Amino acid sequence: MNSQNSGDLYSDPLGTATKAAGQIATITGVPKHDIALVMGSGWVGACDALGTPTHEFDAHDLEGFVAPTVVGHSGKIRTYEMTHHGGSIRVLVFLGRTHLYEGKGIEPVVHGVRTAVKTGCKIIVLTNASGAVNTTFKVGQPVLIRDHISLTATSPLIGADFVDLSDVYSKRIREIVKAEDPWIEEGVYVHFRGPAYETPAEINMVRTMGADLVGMSTVPEAIAAHALGAEVLGISLVTNAAAGVTGEKLDHKEVVAAGLEATGRMGTLLNGVIPKLL
């Protein structure tokens, strides 16, 4: 985290996000970005399909950001310029994220998406690696997040800030993605705090609740971005079957490896969809 104002993230999270957004504008020379992507475990390689980045820099050099602690999350920020119908789209890409289980509190978890919105991003694309609760989902399959269930009892919103979450994962954007990839499926994502993987009994519980996917990220970011008026797209890459589904033990190395194996398809999907979102 930037040492000069490390405490500001907790006392003034939106002000800190505004400062970080100003620093991004200074570094890139671009006053406004349009779309932001947060890349989950194993997703970084999918960025190659977006072309050559215009800039790349360390997120933790900016106000309020912390250095990454999880394998598969680089802590870099890239910017891209994409064209569509003769116009220019500025894309901000976070190569990794902070998770609730890292013990730094909720503010660092959502600081990236808040900063992205403050740079002008109207659309936030959140990607992650997930375990499949739904037994019809296969490893390497992308799934659109239709809705979520939060089991962390932690929200990025504080006080009487009542935000409607009935369309937190934009139906409009999901329809655009499905037009690009008609075979893509949708599911309900459950957020556990981690870092321990879920038990087979917990997976049975969330399956009864209506869950299709399980993971340790995305939900706080989706809530924070939605609360600031951004549209959210969530894409989950199935990297393993959830606990108890196959009887196999869960391993983070396998999660990252499965993500790397699927980067080609993920990159093609993102490259095709992003120019159509605005």
C-alpha cells in the first residue's frame, strides 16, 4: 500500500479511490477509462487477446493498493485501447485482486473496482476461478454469474446505504455475452470467505440453496461497483469440481493450471464482447 496515505483507505475509501484514479490518469495520460476488468486466478493470460497494452504499472504504487499475496495474481495494472465502429474504447485491467481471506479488511478488497469507477468506467467485468457445485459444469468451462449468495456476513457498504441488488449482474450485458457465445451457461455463485476450501457438507448445503458455483471473491466487488452505478458482468471459470463432488482433494495449483489451459477461449470471449458492451 502507498505508505504516504495508508490509513486513508479505511477512513476515506472513496476519497482514496478518487486519488488513485487521478494517479492512473497521470501515468497513462488518459483522463477517462470506459471498461475495467478484474482478472481472477489463472485469467491473466486471457489479456493477450486484447492486444498490446498501452501501459503497465504496479497497482501498489497507487494510493490505497496493497501488494498481492496470492499465486496467480500479479498486482499489475494494464491499460488497452480498443476500437469499435471507428471509436476508441479505453480498458483498464487489474491483473489480480485482494481477497477477504488475506485479512486486510473489506476496503482493500473493493478498492480496485471503486478506483475503476472513479476513472470513469461504466462497466466492471469481474472474472474468477470457481468450483462447480452444479455437476453438469465441466473444468475449463466459463459460466456467467446470474446472481450470488454471500456467506461471509461482510459487506463493503457501511451505514444506511440501501442498495437494490436485484440486477447486480447486468441482464443487458449477459444477453450481449450470450449472443457472442450462445453455448455459455449461467449460474448462481456462492462466496465463502476462505482460505480453507469448503467441506463436502457445506457444498451439499449450498447446492440445496440453489448454488451452481463456489468461490472466495467477486461478490464484494460486484456490490461495491453496483452501488457506485456501474454495470457488472461476472464470469466464472470452472477450475475444479467442488468438495465432495468427485472425492478428489482440492489444490490451488490445479486451479491456476486449469485457468491457464482455458486462457485461449477466455481471451477470445473477452476480445469479442468488450467492444460491444458500451
